[in-house]
Amino acid sequence: MPYLILSDIHANLEALSAVLADAAGRYDRILCLGDLAVYGADPNPVCEWSREKATAIVRGNHDRACSGMESLEDYRPGRGGFRGLDRRTAHSGNIEYLSRLPRGPAAL
């Protein structure tokens, strides 16, 4: 059974769509290694896509920061705030979705 393994989508729906189009017909299941949110312009559509399409997914360090489980400042000193999914732009329970994902690797 072929898998498509994705990681570090970072709310970039355009890039995700391009990867999915390129891989079309060559996989049966999707595994996601986290970091759905932060940086890109489309955090909510990316989270919603993962809810529907990912067979298995773990929470990445940016997902932890987005969901308030840790501070992005803790591992990206000087970066301060970040674009992407946060409590001001979330809808459809996406922050809760990120916080409930299975634990992924620890932040470096």
C-alpha cells in the first residue's frame, strides 16, 4: 500500500495542492508529520484538508505553539508573533483539532 508522506505544510495551501496534484494516483493513504499551521496564508483550509484526508497525523512543534501548548518564542527567539492560525483567525475548532493531535517530536 503506497503512502504519501507530508510534513511542514505551514498553512501553504497552494504548495499542498501542487504536491497532491503531482502525486495523484500514486498513493492510497496520507501520513502527515505535523506543522500544518504558521507562516502561510491558509491555515484553516489546510487544517480542514488534514481532517478529511490524512490517514494518520502527529502534532508538530508549530502546531503546539498555535494551540497554546507552548510558546513559539521558546524555540524561535526574537521572532515574536507569527502569522497563521491563532486564536484571532481560527474557525471550525481548528485550534482544538491541533491540540488534540497525537504528540509528535519534541521541539528542538
